[in-house]
Amino acid sequence: MTHSTFYNRILLALMAIFWSGVVFTNYVIDPDRLIGAFNIPGINADKTELNAAGGRRTLAETILKGDYQAMIFGTSSCGPYNPEHPGFHGLSCYNTSLRGSNFYEIYQTCDFAIRNRDLKTIVLALDFHGFTTTREVSGDFQQSSFAEDCHSVVMAKYLLGFDTFMLSLRTIRNNLRHRSNTLTDRGMFNLDMAIEKGIFKRHHRRDFIVLTANYMTNQETFAGYKYGPDRIELLRKLMKRCRMNGIDLHVIVIPAHAWHLEVIRAVGLFPIYEQWLRDLKLAASETRLATADSNSVLTLWDFGGYNTVTTEPIPKLGDTTTPMKWFWDMVHCNHLTADCVLDKVLDCPNPARAIPDDFGVKLSPENMEDRILELREKGEQYRKSHPTEVEEIQQLLKATAKYRPVDRAN
């Protein structure tokens, strides 16, 4: 045996030992909760890295294995929506909210769920920024069963993945440090627990400013926004499919803070925002006409705009003790707001929760243009009564101008 052959065998043996260790570690720790073979307190019981790679791989597996009859779809903005809300009337529900997502990806997720589960009810939460064509899929979508038909290939890549191995090591470390996952077993983001554990801290105004700067500079949100009519066509397709399959579909425009609308206006996108609302309404009304013989429900709600909830005062910069009643930042509401949304949408009011009368408007062909006029008029009133917020947004607009097309400047 030559020296080179001997060393090659040693190298192959070491590689085999190493990759066997990787597979064994990934199988036991299971950071994405795809296998469920071991649940060891203090080692891997808390899956703290579920969303570290995007959460798509975990979500696809959850949909395949879970016997769910209702689902909540949307971006991270619908994370606080409670899948155990009484308005689901006992249906087993899961919150599928995806961080850094868009409507193209949400449609793929919905389609996958409808094909693999016998769904009765869907709540679909829509963000304006989700309808840009500059973003399609994110995170580990391509490594998940959403994109890969062969489940065995997904599992093989997962177990052999060095990225999975790193997630496994971080899961062990976080469990040893008693850190917790911020998602419930039904996929809801537990904001209260995140605050209690110190994962999130109350810096509301800072978070408004930071997220605004991100939206103004990110080519996948407002900096390079390109409205995609093809996304509306996907929505039409989804609406029709739900109607044809007897699935109740409740479409909502998310409750975003009025600051968010002012950012949309500042970057020159408000006319497109108005068109987006009209297109949503048209898609819903035309789908109802085309599927008039369906017994399923199709509703369209707008919880944005300027109302008692969305015009909530924002604590001053540096104030880390004053909690906001309805919001965390400009597009992420808290559990109270989310519960109020579901109370209205699912027609299941809670006497313990007082919902402001002006929060939530059901859109129809009859009230659409009135709604647009209301947005313009109340927007003007908001700007007059909130000069500080308007000035802050303008300062951010100037500081980030180089990241946006000049033809959108006001």
C-alpha cells in the first residue's frame, strides 16, 4: 500500500466520521422540527432556530403532517393573529405567517395547503409591499417541500446540510442558556413572552424609524417598488379556487399605523396604493359574480387607513417604558389589535374587548370610492395634527433619497 493510498483512506474515514456526526446531530437535535424523534429538555426541547433560515421548511412539514382545517396566511405582520380564536368555531387552525415574504410566496403556500389539507376557512392578511414584483421567494423556500416534490430529497438535504448542523449547535447553546422559541405550537408569534424574556424591548419610536429607513432603502420594498398586476391575478386565482372548493376566505388589508401610509405617500407610492385597493375590491367582486353558485364566504376588509387604532400616539424617542396599546411598529400590530381584527372578520365579538367603531371597513363596489376619498381627507387631517411625525418622515426621506428612483420624488 502506497503512502498516498493510506492517507486517502484515512481522509475518507475522517470524512465519513464527520458527516456521520453531522447527520446524527441533525437527526437528534432537529432544529427545524421536521423529524420529532427526540425532545430533550435543556438540549433541544425549545426550537429556538425555527425561523433562522426562514421557516419555510418547517412550515411545509407542519402543513403536511398537521390535521388543520383552517389557516391564517400572511407576512410577519399577522404573526400575532390567534389560531385558537373562538371565531374558528373549533376548527383546528394554524398561523403560517412568514417573515420577509410577499404575495407570490404566500400564494404558493396557500396553494400547497389547499392541495394537502381539507381546509374549511382561510384568513388571508395582505400587505401593500407584498405586491411588488421585486421579491418572490425568500429564506429556505427552495429547500422546502413547497419547491421540492420529493419529500425524501428534502429530508436528505436537511440531515446532510452543514447549515442545519450550525442551527443544531445554536439550538443546543440556546437551550443550555434557557432561551425560548417565540412561536406557539400553532405558529402564533408570542409577543408578550418575547418582551418578558427580554428578546424584544420597548423602543417603539426607534422601531418605527428603523423600519421606515429599511423600507425607504430596500429595493424589495419601497425603494424599488414595482406594482405587479400578476400578483392580483394570483389573488383572483386563489379566490376562485376557494369558492370552487367550498372554503370560506376572509381577505384583510392589515392594520398598519397611519405613519405607514404617510411613508407610502412620502415615497410617491400613494396613487399605486389607491389602485391596489381598487384592484383588491374588483378581484373580490368579480370572483363573487363568476362563482355565484358557491356557498362559501368571500369577504374583503380594510383595517388600515386613519382611525382610532391606526392613529395611536407613538411614544417619544428614548421612551422605553410607555407601551403602545395597538402596535409594536408601523406594520406590526400586537395581540389586542389582532384579536379585534378576528372578532370582526369572523363575526365573533368578545364583550370584554371594545372595538372602536371606525376600525375595519368591509369593502364593496358601493363604498370603494368613498373609502379612497376618506383616506385622502383623513390623511390631510392627520398631517395637520401630527407635524412632528410628518417632519421625521421627511427627514428620513431626504437621508435615503439616493436609494430610490428620482421619478418618484414628491
